Amino acid sequence: MPASRETAGHRLVRRATGHSVIRTVSRVTVLGCAVASVVGLGVWGFLGGSGSSTVTLARVDRVLLISVPGLRWQDLDALDTPGLDRWLHAGALLSVRAIGSQTSLVEGYLTMNAGNRLSIEDAGTGRVPVPELTGDGAACLPEIVAMARAEADADLNGSMPGALGSALATGGLRTAVYGAPGAIAALMDGQGCVDQFSAVMAPGLLELSADVTLVEFRGLEDTEVAAQRTAVITEIDAAVKSFELDAESLDADGGSARTTGVIVVAPSAVAGGAEVTVVGYGVAGRAGDEIVEGSLSSATTRRGGYVALTDIAPTIVQLLEAGDIPEAMSGRPMMLDADTDAARRADADADAERLGERIAGFADLADRVDFRDRAVGPVSVAFVVLIVLCGASVLGRRGRTARMLAPILAAYPTVTFLFGQVSYHRLPLAFFVVSTVVVAITLAAVSVSALSRFGPWAATTALSALLWATMLVDVVAGGSLQINTPLGYTPTIAGRFQGFGNLAFGLVASTAMVTAVIGVLRYGRQRGAVLFAAWVGVVTLIAVAAPAFGSDVGGTLALIPAFGLMQLWLTGRRLSWLRALLAVAMSAVAVGVLAAIDLSRAEESRTHLGRFLDDLLHGRGGLILRRKLRGNVSILTSSFWSVILVGVVAVALMWCWRNRSTVGAAVAGRPAVAAFGIGWTTAASLGFALNDSGLVVPGVMLAGAISWLVSVMIVPMTRTERRALAEQAVPGRAAA
């Protein structure tokens, strides 16, 4: 008996020891994976390249700009245009967005020339008064320059009207314009002058006596009628095809034949259409055309196939090696995808086939942009309605309704982003809007059915974590779900082409707070739960801050204090104003270090972080702060839905204050809710103050907060419990 008891005891000891070893190995493995993921993500994000890999366009001797206002990729896809196709083997979607919601033709030319956004219009008519000019020789538009300079000062963008023309003049290069008088704005210098202007040009008799020549073809910018557009494009294409840019015509000035870079550009969109148009590039050389094939991009967009109108001017400066790019230009030179074969190809049929496929791809992408712009209104309204209904249900003590809406509200943003993986722009608009709601309801129902056994909070928490993971994986993989989706960004706004936009940041910040407290929600402030919260915070910060990923200055400044204060509270340290200020100071130092790292990279690889530090070092910090403050105020007062969100926030704060004892008691027993509240409030407040989208950031974050807090704090009651509560509220009902 003693021997058997001893044997059994030994077995129990060995079993307990084995379990302890397994737990230790598991913890070490999990910790090792967490550390490896942070280190790997950090190295990739801070030391890796940002955007697509590109090569610089080769130097040319002179530049020809073929301006076709209103030209769309859909036109080129539908028609046979051999004249224009000659210069479209390298192309991209061109964002022509300046300051306002629509860019006029003169604004487009001014923006193209300045290499920075410019807005100009007459306060009385809404149009720019361009004088009629005749004759053949030098021409000036001093009135336009004066108006543009006044608007540039008011817009706080640091734009310099005529920056390209002034840079060319300083380098001793001549400019010429053939077209309407307004086209002079594209190449004029700081005084509003070009060296040569003519309103008349005979097809086929183009003489490139200037170093930079612009030829304008009008007629597409004011019509949407297909038959009329077809006739105009056919005429324009025939004129472009008649241009002789071979060695003989290039010898007209008595010198040797020179290379000419040809840029086809549409500096404005069709009236009322999406603010994306066409840009293409080609080279005419000594032995004929040198086919430059591929997608264009720039350091402005960091995304293949997209460039901005502000990139045209620095491209011309670089092509001609006309000195350093002026500091007033916010745009960056266009570049080609690194896998581009710039050599002359022997197979003309294969070249034509690839060009046709590329044009069709750009046309489809332009359709997607247009559809997104039409869908963003109703999709956003549906999102705001869900937020308001869920919040109103809580305030109206409709707990069952609020709990029903919470998982739908949590699922809705994920659905809108995942639609970016399919050709959703081919659907009817109404069908797409209804589909987003239906799919969100379905996803919510499946989640509730599958996860309700873990607790009433599980479904909404899991959906919030799903959105967080989706956003992070997407930005690390290039952000394909961000661009041209209803809650993402778009080239028609031209504020961001890569990384996290303000809407996306609000969603990531809110869902990151939810994900961080999952362990605390289940196990309290145990060591493992606190470490998991720290891991979520670090991973989110890398995704938001890294130049290769989010490159979001305002988001980084907001999240470091938010996660820092959350972590302090979870580890049992007392929060104070001093520690809050130290957290803010640490975030500023961190952003400065990250910006310095980004600034040390090659100029074409820099992101918002590096350019932000460069602006501060050159004394433009005050201008940036003033512009962001004005943007916040403008957005706060320009939308009906902004007023609605302000009302929701005000009512919610008032309700919390009036019921502060109840709220305090409820939060006191829920450390996860307290930690979430600390992080969310900090991120929302700083996000509002540091981003130029004003109330949009805390408004979007409100969706994540309301949905999750409803699922955690509003406990469902059985029918018996509800009956008992009703009987207590109405004395005598039970006896009756």
C-alpha cells in the first residue's frame, strides 16, 4: 500500500510538473511570437520602402505639353485615338483637385504651374475673368497673378503663382503657349508672362522653338453628350497625330536633333464630373519615338497609377534639369514603375495590346472613382443613422433595441471596406447601398449566433477586433481597401493616396482600444491581459506611424498618449495631469524621431512625416497649424451631420453627468470599460485637435464606442426579470 501510494504521488508530481513545463513553454512561445511580430513589423515599417518601387524619368532637351481639358480615360477606351495613344504608353489617373469641390480650367492651370494647390474666382460671378488676347508674341496676365497671389495668401497653402514659369526663366529657358488666353496661366512666370503666345496654330506646323511649349485643345470640358465628345476627340486626335516630332522637325533651330518629352495632360475635369482625368508621357528622340511604358506615380501619391496635378511642374523642372525644385511646390516629379522596360520594342502589336489593356484598366478605375464619390453620401448617412439610433436607444432606455443595433454598427465599416475587394462599382448605386446594410446585418447575426455563449459582449467585441485586424493587414499590404471605398479616401479629394486617412484612423483607434481590453474584459488586470493590451498598442502605433504604412502625424501624436495612459492605469499606477502631459511630450518626441528618420530618406521616398518636419525646419509650422485650425472650424460648421454628431455627443455627456453615480458604479466594477474610456477619450480629444478633419475623427470613433459599450454595459434580461422590474415600477400590479 505505501509503495502504491508513493507511486501515485510520484505520478501526480510528474503530471503537475509536466503541465507546468507546458504552460511555461506556451508562454515563452506566445511571448516570442509577440516580440517577433513587433520587431518584424517595425523593421519593415521604418526601414522598408514606402509606396511602389519606381525609377526616375530620363532627362530630355525640351518639353511639349498637350493640354486636353476634360479628357477622360473612358473616352480613350471607347474610341480609336492613335494620335494620343502615341504618348500614353506611360500613364496614370490624374487628380486635378485644387481647393474647392470643383476645379475650373484656370485653377487647373494655376495649380499645375504652382506645383501646389491654388483656388481663384471672382466673388461676384464665380468665374475667373480672363482678358481676350490677340497677336503673336510675348503675353502677360498680371490680373490673374494678382488674384492668384491674394487667394494663395488666404488659402494658407504656401503656393507661389507662376513658380514653374519663374524657375524656367531663372534657368534661361523659354516658354510658349498655343491656345486660349487662359492657358498662359500654365507656364507664366511670377509677373504673369510667357515668352510666346498665339491663339492660332495650324495643324502640322508646330515649331518647338521654345524649351517648354503648351498646346491646348478645347471642347471637351463643357459637354457630356457622347456624340459631341466623339466628334471633338476625333478632331483633336487627328491634330495631335499630325505633329511631326522626328529628327528633321527638331532640327529647325539649326542645332542638332534633340529629345522631346511629351506630356498629355487634362488639367480640369468635365463640369460636374469626378476630379480625375488623364496624364500620359512619351519621348520623341533622334531615332523616332522611344516607348516609355508603364504606370506613372510620384512621391505625392506613393501609389502606382496615380499622380496629382501638382506633380506636373516639378516633373518638368526635373526633366529639363532646370535647377532645384522650388520649395513652394508641394508636388513631386512623376516616376515610372521599377519594372518598366523603357527600351524600344520590336513587336508593335504586343505594344498596342498592352497599351489597350492599360487604358481599359485606367478607364475601369476612373469608373470606380466616380461610383465611390456617388456612393459615399448614402453610405455615410446610413452609418450616421446607425450611430444615432443606437445612441438614442440607450438614452431612451430601449436596451433590447440598442443591443440589436450594436453588432450591426460594429460590422458595417468592415463590410464597406471589404467591398473594395470586388468590382462593386458595377452594381446599381441603390442596390450597393442596401447591400452594405444587409451584409452587415447578416454578419452581425452570424456573430451573435456563434459567439453569444461566451457572453453578451462577445459578438460586438469580435467584430470590432475583426475591423482592427482588417485595417492593419490592409495598410501593411499596401492599402488597397483604403482607396476608392466609401469610408476610405479618393483621388478626387487628393488629400491622401497611401496610409491611413482620417476616417480610417478614427476606426482603427476606436477598435484598437476595444481589442486591447479583450483580455482585461475576460480576466481582469492580470499580467497576461496587460501584456496583450501593450502588444495591441505597439502594433497599432507601428501601423499608424511607420513611413511605409500609415505615416499619420496626427494619428501618432494622438495614440501614444492614449495607449500610454491606458497602460499606466492597467498596471495600477495613478493617473495625473503631469503624467498626461508627459505622455503628450513623449508622443511629440517620438514623432520628431520618426520624422527625422523619414527626412533622411531619398526625397522621392519621403512621406507626410518627413515633409512635415521639413516644413517645420523651413519655418512653415505656423502656416500648417493655421490651416488645420481653419479646416477644423470649416468642417464643424459646414455640414448638417456635423451638427447632429455634436448634438449626440452633447446629449451623451449630459446624460453621463446627470447619471454620474450610476455610471461610476458601473465602471468601477469593469476595469476593461475604465481602461477603454481612458484610451478612447484621449485619442478622440487629440484626434479632433490634431487632424484637419475636425469632428470627423471623434464622430467615427463614436461608432466603435457606442456599439461596444452597449454590448458590455447593457445586460440582457429574461422575460421574468423584465416582468418583475415592471411590477416594481407599478405598485399593486402584482396583486391585480
